[in-house]
Amino acid sequence: MDQVLPRLQAALAGRYTIERELGRGGMATVYLAEDLKHHRPVALKVLKPELAAALGHERFLREIEIAARLNHPHILTLHDSGEAAGFLYYVMPFVEGESLRDRLNREKQLPLDDALQIAREAADALSYAHSHDVVHRDIKPENILLESGHAVVTDFGIARAITAAGRAQLTETGIAVGTPAYMSPEQGAGSQELDGRSDIYSLGCVLYEMLAGHPPFTGGTAQEMLARHSLDAVPLLTAARPTVPTAVVRAVNTALAKMPADRFRTASQLTDALDDRPLALPRRSRVPGRRAVLVGLSATLLAAAVWVAMSVLTRRNRADDTGAASRVVVMPFENRTAVTALDPLGTMVAEWVTQGLTEVPFLTVLDTRGAEATAGMLGSAAAPVTVGRETGAGVVVAGSYFLQGDSLQFQAQISSTADGSILVGIGGVTAPRNRPLEGAEQLRQRVLAAFASLHDKDVRTFQTALAQPPTYAAYREYVEGLELYIGRGTLSDAAQRFQQAAVLDSTFLTARVWAAQSGMFAGRTRMDQAWGRRADSLISGLQLLRDRLAPFDRARLDFVVAHRAEDLLESYQAALRLVDASPGSVDARREAAISALRVLRPREALRRLEQLDPERGLMREWESYWSAAAWGLHLLGRHEDELTTVRRGRRLHPSSPDLLYFELRALAALGRIAELDSIARIELPASEGHAGLMAFGIAGELMAHGHFDAAHRLAQFAADLPGDHPPSGQAAREWLEQHVGLRQEVGDPFCYLGEDLETRPLGERARDEWLHWRAELALLVGDTKTAASRAAQMHDPGAHGSLLARVLAAEGKRDASRAALDLLERHALQARGTLRSMEIERASALVRLGDLQRALDVLADGLGRGAINNSIWGQDGHAYPYLAPLWSNPRFRALIKPRG
């Protein structure tokens, strides 16, 4: 290919200036070039002529066009592709970093955290590509680039083309597809039916190499390496690096299973395994922007949660014996009934619990009879922990039973033999005297649930240890509710799970509190008023049981009550009590951070957010961490940090419209208009009907920073988008839920969907919401006629806040406008008994009418009563378009000034 460069330079003149060759691979030569249109460096890859001939020009260009649609933060996107001077080429961004191969050559073994981060980010890229039916086929360190500390997978560009070309044509060229050191057994065997599990195997090889310093299988020839992939057991990773955690070793071994059916089915499952999430199951379909549900559906999966407990206990016992924590013994229960006929029951209960624990993988359950004999040798005074230690166990379960009337009462303790500490106590298990094994079964269920509730790290995110473990069935519903609540489903579904947990175990008050919280939030979005009413009933009942609640649950109930009353100042105080009641609870700190934002305390909010790790456990699913951090930074004017934070979030949540909005808003505040325009013109048309809402908020931000032409241009662009309509039918509910959440991020109050919309068809509600924002954009650009036309097409414009009043004011119909505003206020008072949370709506109409002083009074009154969501008010109050005449007012500026 010595003569390639001059020919390419001539053929691409005017589009690209080719500067120099960067490197050569088995399939292509890479050149550094300058994109003359966009004035940016790019990597231009030119396929080898024999490969190009095998693929065919038309097939290559057709298939690479499909691959070019991949848009993910951890995938190096394709800018361009085509044919020049007989050569096939494609163009990608030039990454000013290094490849993973470069780093491995330099360091050999990577720090554990770095290796896991790279693997997770590559797995995220694969998960996205596989969902679009693109299999990479050549995952290796050379194809993973490191940019600003993050992994970016490259060379997806020819995957589909290779698949379409077929093996026969490629074999004739002598070009191998894939790299032997990282090929799955089925790829090495020449299978043409490869799926994403082949890429997972290759990524497993890469992760093994990052940790061990060498690939799992090596050989003198390609054939020898492929044979070892198919036949040899995976070399023990800890032999090369003893400090690798067991969970990571297990994840690598699963990824490197010989048979595809034995591997992770999806790259997301690999990510979950690296995060050590033992309750993970296949994911359900989901609302865009939320995550699917992961929860165990059998006792075997709860047993997996118990295995997590053993990993925690291993750390307790490491000083004595790192294997001890995986050994558990259940002591015969002590008979405290004074009825000798009930003596055998102690051993029966112990064996019944033991049988349940034997289902736990990787856990050695010692024989109860052996422990009984050991106790006999040590004497009756020996404590259960002493006996357990003597048997070699790291954990001992012991307990007793006694009579209360005609009932048997059981209690148990789970203790560490390392230091004698009680890990959990179990009581409240009752059975009829004539049916004692009913109590044994309840106890077995609670022992399993106790391990899970204490040591499942995702559940610990949301609570301290449960004071009384629930039944297993109730616990299962509770965990699924948490998964749904954090973002993998709807709030209504989460509330239903929590409620079911409370029904299954009436003593499980924690689940009832969570049902009240999630139901209340479901009702506040106006998406499920039935759950809102049910939450009111739950809250009333819980207040009667307040003295029976644990301190943490009491604080959460206060938090829910304050939110229901729309008293954001009190909800902030309640959130602080949550933290006081459980300083180690990640969820308490999360609620405190968000509540601090709502009362205009961004510095405090950021301090609390910095204590959280948004890339671990269930917090990884909480995409609002990134928007919350962006809120705080925006309030403080730290827009460069805001942009960096949002882009980190988008790497983890690339499909989030909320984070797209925050990225555009940060660019607007920074005055990076060209970059904003470029992203908006690509991504707003694909925002599934949310473009009008996002453009409205971004235009306001542009106006606040003096970029009026750019604001007008963006608003007009969004208003003119063809085909940007919301879905109909059942999909409209999902769209509306996402839209409501996004609208709150942009800075609009909850009342926009009105009070009577629950009875209207979902498609009609979605259509009205879409028309609403087309009318808002028309008002923003001064097109009053179009705004009025859009409002007239709505089924009930009066249900959309002060829109109608503002349209009428813009038309010069001041009396009609005031009448519409009065009607809105009367309607709200009749339906809600208060005008709380409507301050911004009312003020925006008053500003349109020129009544600036009254508008300021309304805003100040709401702010003083804690009724205005201050984070929204503060972040966009300075940029809310309809409040523009107030922006320079000293009283207004004082209202939006951060407090702490």
C-alpha cells in the first residue's frame, strides 16, 4: 500500500487533509487527518484492498451506515464513510489518549478499580451495541481506547459488514476475523451464528489480562491458542494475583465459560456481577430512562444473598482463618419450656434451618449433630459461639423456644465466632404447641431473610439493618420494590410491591412506610391519583403506629408527611433527621442532598453528594444523582464543572433525556453556541416528543446569558420539527411519566397536568402536553397566532396551568387573560384547597399582564412558606423566559440567591 497515501490525499482533497500514518492492523491502515469542514482531527481508517473486495463496496457502505447509528458515550462513533480512489474508508474521532494495549505494555497489571471501571464501561458499550444487533467480534486491548480516564470501544464500524460478507469470502483473503488470544471457542471454531456472548467472552479475556498481566490462554501459534480456548480450564486468576476479590474471579470465570449458554446472557449481567449484585435476574422491558427490575424469585436466589453475607463475614474472620466465614453451624435450640417431651424439638428446628442453608452456593454448612457432640465435650456451660469456634465455623446460629399459653415462641441469634458479636437477633416467631414445625419453617425463612437484609449491599443503600427480619416472601417483594423505586420501573409498581410485602408480613412496618412514600410520589406526578389516595390512607395508619416504628422509619414518615403537605422546608428538616437516625444509609444522605437543593442550599447538597458513589450498587441506577449535582453547580455558577459532571452521567445513562437537557443547559450558560447547536440538531429530533419542552428551557438559559438570537433559533428549530409526536395507546403512559419528570427538571410546577386528567385517555393527555409546548415555543418567539392555534387544538388548555391566560395576554385580551387566571385559581382551590406550588404559574401570567409587583409578592410568599421547589426556582428562576422582566429586579435577585 506504499502508493495509497498520495491517491487518498488527491481523492479526499477538500474534505480531509491526511497528515500521516498512525498504524496498521490486520484489516486496515489508520491515518491522522484533519476534517476540513469541522476543523477537527480525525482518524481515517482505510480497509485493505483484499478485505474491501471481499466485503463489496455496496455492502460495506450499507452495513456501516447501520453501525454509524450507534451513539453511546463508550463507543467511538463514526463520522463518515465512503469510497475514494477505489479504497473503502471510514472516519472516527481522533482520541488524544492511549489504547488499553499501550497502558498494559507499560504497567502490565492494572489497579483493581481501574480494571473494573474499564471492564464496566466496555460492557456498557457492548450492551448498547448488542441491543442494536451489532456484535463486535474483535474485542481486545487494542480496540479499547482510554480517553480522559474512561474506556471507549472502537472498530464497531466493520462488524456488521463482516457479518454480512460471510466467512467464505473472508477466508479467501487470508484475513482472520478476530484475534486468537481473545476469541471465544465458538468464534475460533468458525461459527457463523455468533451473538453478544462471544463479545462477553472476549471482554472476559481482556479483564483477565488487566488483572493477571497476561491473557488467560497463550500459545506459539494461533491454532494452539484457539485449541486452549476450547479445551483448557481457565487458569486460576488468584494464582497470578491473590488479591483479586472472589466475586471478580467468579465473574471472570463465568464470562470465560466454554459454552455460550453458561456465560452471562448479556453484558449488563457481567456489569452486575462485577458490582457483586447476587439478586440480579434477567431484566424486564422498561420505561425509557428507567431501569428494569432485578429481584430473586426463589429461595435459591435468596440463598445467593446469604452468600453475600458470607463475603462480609470473611472480613471479620480474616485474622483467624479466611475460610472460616464460609462455614456455618446451627446449634440445637435450647428448650426453655420445662417440658421434657419437647426436648427433641431443639434438634429438629436446627436441622430444618440447616437444610435451608445447604441451598446456599459456596457455603459449607456443618453438621448439627457434630456441634451437639462438641457441646457435650465442652460442657453445658459452653456458649454457642465457643462451640461454633471449636467446630471451625465462622458463623453460628443458636436459639431457644419457650411456652406462652398454648403457643410456642422461638427466638434465634446469628453470631460471628471471631469476636462473639451478634449479627442479628430474630424473635416474634410463634406456632401452636401442637404444630411446632410451623414455627421451624417460619424461623428458617427469617434466618435466610436476616442474612439478606443485613448483607445485601443494595438493600443497605436504603436502610439500616431491619430491626426484625420479615418473612422471606415479604422480603422478596420489598427488595423488588426498592429496585423499582430507584429507577428500574414506575413509582406505582414500586408502591404495589411494598404494599404486598406489608400484606405478607403485617409486622413489616418498614415496607408500609415505603409503600406510603412511593405511592405519595406516584400521586404527586398526577399519573396515578388512586395511589395518591391510598398513600394518604397508609400515612394516616402509620401515624397511629408511630410509637412502634424504628427511629429511621419515623424520620422517613415525617419526610413523607412533609412532602405530602408540599412543605419543602419541613421535608428538608425531616431529611436531616433521616441522616441522624442512620448516618450510614446512602439513601438518607441522598434524600438530604436533594432536600438541601430544594431549599436553595447548593453547597450543602454538593457536600452530601460527594459522599455518595454513583457508580456502585443501586446508586448506579439513580441517574438523578447527576442532574442533582448539575443543579447545585449551576446554582453556584460553576458551569464548567456542571458540564463535566453531566457528561460523566451521560456515559452511564446515555438515553436519559434529563441529562441531555442538562448538558445543553450547561453549554448555553457557557456560551458554547456552536457546540450546543450541533448536539441539539442531532439529538432533539430523536428525543421522542420531548424536544419542545427541552428547547423551551434551554432557550430561557440562552436568553439569561444574552444569547437572544441563539435562543430564538433553537426555539424555532424545535417548533418546526416534523413528526415529533408523542406515542399513543399504552405507550403514552410511559411517555407521560418520563415527560413529567423531565418537566420538573426544566423547572415547571407539578400542576401543569391539572387535577382532573386521570379520567382522560392517555393518548389525549400526551397530545395535549405536546401541543402545550408547541404553544409555549410559539409564545417565546413572538408568534402569538400560532400559540393561540396550538392552544385551541388542545382538549383542555385550562388544565395546563396559566398557558391560556398567557396566550390571551399576548393577544392583548387582558380582561380575558385575568378571567382565565382567576378561573385557574378557583379551580385549584376547589380541587386542592390551596394555591401551594402554583406560584410560578401565577407569577408568569401576572408578568405577562405587566403586574410585576404582584408577581413578586406571589413568588416571595411561596418561597417563604416553603411551597416553591427552590432548586427548580433557583436554577431556572434566573432563566425562566416568562419571568424575564424580573431578572434584573433586586428583590427578585435576592429571592433566587443561594442560602448555603
